[in-house]
Amino acid sequence: MNMFDEARALRGTLEMCGITQGEMARRLGVSQSYIANKLRLLNHCENMQKKILDSGISERHARALLRLRDEGVREAALDRVCREKMNVAECEALVDLLYCSEAPSTVGKAERLKRIDAF
């Protein structure tokens, strides 16, 4: 079972049983943040989920990429992470650079994609 299958199973159980993340965490003997972090993975679109699984990056890499709101920038960042075999800290640094550089309204998508290559 991969990270996305686990997240879908958790979401399905939450919905079917009508319990909170906190209650599920207590029953499973894990923290509520563990449940929340698993569920956050489902914010990746299906295409990104497939690319993430095919790339073999870790769950921490996948969560770090979620900070990037623009799907195109997120996908380009994933490609760079894979191409350069970045560890989690390097991936997070790339995401920080892309996320914090400027407000999305003042920088176009093409410019954000250039920054990925410049990093």
C-alpha cells in the first residue's frame, strides 16, 4: 500500500465512521498530526500522485511540495527534485525559495518556472 492509498483509506474510514481525526488517531495509537499529514497528501492531483509514486520520492518530499499552490510550478519542482536526486532538506529549500520569493500576483508563472531552473 502506497502513501496515497493509506491516505484514501484513512479518509474513507473517517467519512464512513463519522469520527474526527483526533478520535481516529487515538484509536490507531498515532498523533492527530500524523493523520492530518497523511490526508494532506490527497491535495496532490491524480497526475502528481502518479508522478510522485513513479519517482520514488518520500512522503516528506511529497508534503513539502504541497506548499506550492501552482500545479505547474509544483510539477516543475518535482521534476527538479528527481533530476537532481534532492534530499528532503534540499527539496524544502527549493520550495522555500519558490514560495517565499514574491507574491504570486506580482510574478507570472513563466518567471516562477525560471526560478526553479535558477535554484
